[in-house]
Amino acid sequence: MNRHELAAALIAAGVPPESFQIAEVHETSPPPTDFWFLRSGSDDDWEVGAYERGQFDVRANFDTEADAARWMLTTLTGAPSN
């Protein structure tokens, strides 16, 4: 699963579009106050976390985009991805 597939899967699962940001794929403007995010990190890794109260809180780091996308999908929907 890549970021584009993740965005489509989250929307299909009924996750409100304003509740998540996926770098270069799904970004709302202006950004909401609180949201989940997936972005590339500083060490060629992928970060997933929550933006709350003006702070980015990285909850998990992954070596691959696919692993990060699967984790975010499971976290936001409660359903594991294939």
C-alpha cells in the first residue's frame, strides 16, 4: 500500500477527510486544528503521528512507505490492511 492507496482507503472507510494529512497526496487548506499525518522523515524513514495543539507528535517510524501506510490505516479504522 502506498500513500495514494491509503488516502483512498481511508476515505472509502468513512474517515473524515479533514482528520488526516498525507504528504503530497492529501493535504487540506487551511490545515485543521488536529489531524493524523504521514510524512517522510529526516532519515529516509516514514513518520506517522498526530498533530495536536500546534505540535507534531510522531507516534511511529517505519523503514518503508508501505509499512507506515498500513499502520495508519489500521490505527484510524481499526481494521488491518491486506
